[in-house]
Amino acid sequence: MVFKARARRSASIMGVFAALALSAAAPAPVRAESVLRIAMTAGDIPDWRGQPDQGFEGNRFVGYTLYDPMVQWDLSSRDKEVTIRPGLATKWYVDPEDSKRWIFELRRGVKFHDGCDWNADSAVWNLDRLISDKNPAFTPYNFGRARGRTNNIEKIEKIDDYKIAVYTKIVESLFYYNMPYLFMLSKCAVEKAGNDLNVYAKSPAGTGPYKFSSVVPRQRLELVKNPDYWDKARIPKHDRLVLIPMPEVTTRVAALLSGQVDWIEAPSPDTLPALKAAGMTIVTNVYPHTWPYLLNTVRGPFKDMRVRQAANYAVNRKEMVELLGGIAVPSYGMFIPAQKFYGKPFEYPFDPKKATALLKEAGCFPCEINIGISSSGSGQMQPLPMNELVKEQLEAAGFKVKFDVLDWNSLLDVYFKGQEKFPYDGINFSSGASDPLNFVKNQMSQYKGPVGTNWGSYTNAEVDELGAKVLASFDPAEQEAMITKIHEIIVREGRNLFIVSDLNPRAMSPRVKGFVQAQSWFQDLTPVTISDK
Amino acid sequence: MWYYALRRVLLAVPIALGVTMICYGLVYLAPGDPIQALLPPDASQEDVVVMKKLYGFDKPVPVQYALWLSRAATGDLGRSLQTGRPVFGEVTSALSNTIVIAACAVVIAFTLAFVLGTIAAYHLGRPTDRAVTAAAVVGVSIPNYWLGIVLVIIFAVNLGVLPATGMGSKGSTSFDLFDWEQAKYAILPVITMTMVPLGIIMRTTRSAVAEVLSQDFIEMLRAKGLGPLSVLRHAVRNAAPQVLSVMGLQFGYLVGGSILVETIFTWPGTGFLMSKAIMTRDLPLLQGTILILALTFVFINLVVDLAQTAVDPRIKRS
């Protein structure tokens, strides 16, 4: 230690002399490149050839950095709900003559990283390659990843050089909410690569605030600032962004504490005290990410609304928040209170006596339930200890809970195929009601699994009617009122067991400044600066 | 010898076939679907059907397997479902990364274990033996992922002398075992990987050498007036085949990569690759990785068998 201190002192003195000598000799100081190094939770680099994989983390770090969508999220504030704003399209509206024809007016003067122009031709080509296997740049993986957002697109048409029309199969007034998930690639770059996206991967070109620099497959992706970005307010304030996949949480924490990275995603609650003690900044914020049990409403005990309500009364949400070290808040619905569609849903108090009474009234006491849970997975938080606590709380009120622990991919399979083929009365499946379109569809009986993602086949005639009206209405105020009402109904009926909402924790070195954590799964990295100390 | 080697190479074919067949079957028996990981959670069942067709998963499983096998026989292991990159390149790149730490761990573990195991056998029942045996038990018993985390906390977080994670400052492309700035990334993974084979081989060496030392011919050698070192040389030579076979197995395990060690250190090797392939049901990647690892394992065992033949004339005679 003494040696270290002496060495440091000598180094400091030498450093001062060196600095003085340099300042006298050099005409202007050369600023060192500022580098932001982020450890992601993903097990691999999100695919950078268009539609990223690795869930929303892929969109966050690769989608919205290299590329732009036509409609963007406004991620500039931590205090207000995230809404959409113009991206590569400046304006969009439905054709007054045809409710299935959407007009997108495109931004002028935007260039891709390879110098090609963004215009109607590139917009039409981009959407077409995601839906048509006749497009030479069609790939099954981009088709698959975009499918949830493109399945209502019938065809695309160029109106003029900066205006396109997108035809939908059915009337969908909230159609434009699909657009933030579709990323625009340079047609020239793909054609130059012979329409082979594996060749294109060596020099990808979007219009985003960052340009591709280098990649070491499975290990790191390096992007650099795009100084010519069309949105001058969002030109990155650091020079280089390094993205490193690091699925193991203890590894991420060690990498941050040892200075190998500047920022880590999703530290676990038990690591927060150590991170705070080491002077790291913990950033959290509310966002539309809830951790519920989706309930089977057509078979088993949860077919009875009273049993669903009993479960909601039986859960002590505050205790769960304590278990999570405060990085969650109680949840009472599919939306969070910060969202305009939240409304005034019934907020189930912790009342185990009422829960027991409801179970007895429903003739299900003890009430045996079989729940599918996962051992890990995207957005699943800390599924094993959390589910153990839920089980303890439910059993205290008269439930008898059996868990089937599945790996994430298996649980996805259950979710995709709907409840019919599986013996589950519910599944623990985290969700994010980021946009109203998906929320509405998930409550409507016509979208029940396996056709859609209404897991549990929730059916309510009033909700179906309201949902149909929402999708047909082009009046935002009317839509808001109806979506809010749907939300209030499904909460009152205990459509799910609502438990907690995540607070989206991330930890960063004190060198990282200027980050504004929006109430979203997605974040804007461009304002971040890296100080020397 | 050459006939023996050829026979072993030919025997590798049914082994590889069996391994791939079992793997294919297991993946399909397990819940989940390779297509699920390619679609967003809100995609419809209709989309799943379309995707299955696009990837050829709509065909019966035996047909899929036969198609894969016919391509694999020509050296084409297909492309990863997730990344689209050729499986062969993915696996060989991961294998070369694993070999870096596996080879280092092997050299350290084998040398230390052989020397310490022999010393323990020679001092059987004495404090030296007990100390070595205790060390071996610790080596075998400590979960290596736990050891890895502890080493990271001590050397990377608290002391700040070694990196916590990764393979080189710029990834594996910049890694150079002869450049300290890069080589230091391998130190903690190598130590962690060394512990298990160290314990196992130490115990094997100890018992094999001790058993030989208790045999009559050793007494004979001593009676003939041979010194302790010469006697030990004879004992070690007789125990070598047994130790070599355990070493071969251990080297095979290490080359197969340790999912836990590689995940903790984010080391881009075969263990890390395989865990990703399993989690995402990336069937071509999983199949390709298992096939290449099985063949590598067979090859290592062949080399070990040939080495055994060379050091033990009894095997050659049989």
C-alpha cells in the first residue's frame, strides 16, 4: 500500500510536469474520445440487421441507436408519460375517404449513414421487405420479429417522393402505434450487399443517431456518434457507444464495480446496497411493466370472478415491494397510474379475510390452483422468490398453490398457444402495456389464444363492444374514455392477478451524467456524457 | 497401431450419429419451440404457422433430421436461427476461445495434480498425504461458479488487479496470450477451471501410484537396491495409463466448455454458446455444437488411447 501511494504521488508529480510540457509544446489539446460502455442483460448482441432480437432490450440498444422508425417515442422526460412523436415521418393520418388507408408524410433532407436518401421509395421498400416474401431483401427472422406489428398491413403504395399510403386489412384506428417498432434500413446498403443481410451486417446503415463502427460477434458491438443526425438536439454527447452482452447479474455488477463498464442494466435487489456503497448511481422510474398472473377464465377455479377477486385481495403488494428492496411499486391494473388510460380502477386492498370469504362463497375452499411460472426470462424480474411469496400469501387466504416451473421459452410456448392445451389456471407472465392498441386487443374475445394474445380467453360483452368501438373510432378523446373504461372493467372483474410494477433499475458509474430515464422500456442514450472523474 | 486408430475413427461415426439423434429427440421432447424465440410475444398462432413453414419446421421431425444430417454430411451445419451466421464458424470460433483457457487449465492442473498426487502416494498416511488429499477434496467439492464469483470479488472488485469479465479489452479478436494486457483476462477463468480436474487427477494419481507401490515387484526393486527415486519412476510409469485415461476425460470436459464458468466470466466459448442455443431453442446451432464437441471428445480419447498404448506395452500386446 505504501509503495502504491508513493508510486501514485510520483506519478502525479510526473504527470504535472508532463502536462506543463505538453501545454507549452502542443498548439491545442486533443480531447480523448468519450466512450460509454454498457453491459446488457442479453446473452448475445441484439441483431443489428434490421429488426433486433433480444426483446425490447434489442430495440433499446440497437434499434433506436442505429436506426429510426417512422414514428418515434418521445423519451425526453422522466416526469411525463411517454407518447409518440414524429420520426422519419413528420405527419400521419387516415384517409378521410377510406378508413383503411393511412397516409404518412416523410421527413425531407434525411440521409442514411451510407449517404443514400430517405424517401418514399425507401419507406415502401422497407415495409414491403417485412411483409412480402417476394421482396429480394425478405428474411424470415425480420418477418417474424416484425410480425406482431405488420400483420394488419395489406399493401404499401408510393404517393409521391415524400408521401406513402399504407393499406390495412381491417380498420384499426390505433394502427400508427405499430410504427415505432419498425426500423428503416438503407435500401442502397442492402442492395450493395446483394440483398444478403449477412453481408449487409458488415456495414449496416440506418438513419439513427449512431453509426456502426465494429462488432465482435457474441461479445461487443461498437457504435459511434452520427454527427450529421437529422435531429440536431439528439446528436450523441459522447463519441462511442460500446454494448456488451452480460447475462449474469453478478458479472454485470462486478464489471461495473471494477470499472470495466460504465452502466449496467437490471441490477438485482440484493446487489443494490453494495453498488450504492461503492458510489454508483442507481436510477429508477415507473414505466409500463407489470408483473401479474394471467388467469384462465374459461376453465378451473378462476372461471369464477369471485375466485379471481379473492386472489387480488389475498396478495400483500407492499410485502412484495419490500422483498424487492423498493425497486417495484404495487400494481392494481395492466396500466400504471402514470398512464392516461389508467383511469380510476378499483385498487384491491390487502384483505385476506375478504379473500377467504369470497372463496367460501364460490365453493372453492381450499382452492387448488396450478400456475405456470418461469425460472427467469425477459421482464420476469426475480420470478422464483417472488412467486414463493405470492404462494405463501395466497395459501394464507385459502388457496392451495402448485407451481410448474418452466424455462422462459417453454412459458412463451404456453403464452402463444393459449390456455387450451395446458393444465394451467394461470401463468406468471410479465407484460408491458406500452401502447393502447395491444392492450385493447388483449382484452377482446376475438383475440383469444391461439389466434391472438388474450391468454385465458377473457370474455366480456361490454369490453368486446368497447374494444371494437376503440378500433373504429378516430376521435382521440373518445378512444381515451373507452380504453380507460375497459381498464376499469377488467380490474374490477379480476381479469388478472395484479401484483407489482417494476421500477426499471439500472446502475451507473458516477462518471455518467445527463441520463434522463423515461417512463419506458426504451431509453434515449444520446444526452449522456462521460466525465473524466 | 494405425489399424487401431482407423478402427476408432470409424467407430466415431455411429457415436456422432447417436449423439445427434438423441439431441434432436430431446429438443423436440422438451417443451418450447424453436420458432417461439423468433416471434414477438404478441404474434398470432397464424404467424407461428407461417414461420414454421419458412424455416422448414412444418415437416415431420424424422424428415427434418434426415435433411439436417444429409447437409451435415457435406460439412454444412446450417445457419443459426437467431443470428443467421453459419453454425460451423460459430462453433469453431467458440471452440478456439474455450481451448485457450482449457489448454492452460489442463497444463496447470495436470502438472500440479501429477506431482502432488505422486508425493501423496509416496508419503501415504503421513501429514503430506493428508494435506494433499484435503486439497484435492476441496478442489473437487468447491462449486466452480462460486469460486469464480469469489475470485472476481477479490481480484477484480476489491484489489482491482485483474479484469472481471470478457476475453480481452476489445473482445476475442484482440486477445493475445503473450500480451499481458490481454492475457490477464484469462487468469481468473483458468484458475476457476483448473480446480475440478486438479482435485480429480490428484486423487486418481495418488491412488494409482499408491496401489503400484504396494505391489510385490516394488519390493523386489527395493530389494535389488534401487533408490527411492528410481522406484518411484517405475511406480509412476505403471500408474500412468490409468491416470492418462482420467486426464483425457477431464480434458474432454474442459474443451466442452463450462456453461457456468464461461457465463460468469462472459468468456465466449462453447459452454456460453451452448447455453444460449438451449435457451433460445436454436436447433441448428445446438446440433452443430453438440456434433463438433462429440467429435472433439472422441478425438481426444483416441489420442489418449494411443498415448496409453505408447506408455504401456501391456495394452499393445492385448
